[in-house]
Amino acid sequence: MALPDWAYGQRQRLSPVLIKGEVMNVDYLGPQCTLTMKILEVLRNQSQRTLEPGETIVITFVGHGSPEEDSSASSPPPIGLPDMAVSVPDQGDQKYAWLRSTDGDGYELMAGRYGFGPNLENVHR
């Protein structure tokens, strides 16, 4: 069950951090992904942290699994819960990321499966 686009748009609008970055590395531990991104542009930063172009950040999220993983073996979320798994960008891709800071130095996606786009901030109910 997917949430409607306006719900993801609301999550993107509420995101304290919006950056454009280049994917430097992606590591997989089952469905858990850790992505390293070099910031190219800071479009919004309402967090307590300073973010600058050229800085590298780490983003953690639940992804659709590594390319080596057999996608037919992955199970859908339980009935009634949204599929929050993100399509994992490839190394070298330039993506927007809607984020919030986590405890420690990391970040997590604020808009679930649309945490790397497309931009739905203008989609309203």
C-alpha cells in the first residue's frame, strides 16, 4: 500500500534539510543502506548543523536491497503499512535528498521512498 503523492509531498515540505548531492558510495546490510553523499548545493537547512557544498554526509535508510540480491525473494510490507523502501541511487548519481539529522553525525531520509525525489513539494491534497 503506497501513500498518496500529497502525503510524500507533505513529508518533503516538512524536511528540515534539502540538498543536492553526488552519491559517492553505497553500503548494504540486508535492507539497511548507508549512503555517502557529497553535497553539491544546500537548498534548505533548518537544522542545528552547518552544511556546506563539498562536505560529505552519511545517510541511512531502508532500501530495496543490493543489486546482487534476488529481488523476487523480498517480501512486501505487512498489509496496511506503506512500502517505505527506497530505490537506491547508484554511485555517481546526482540526487536531491530530503533529510533530517539523527543522533550522532548522520542523516536519514524524511520522505521515505521519495527521499531522493522526485520533488513532490508542490503536490497538495
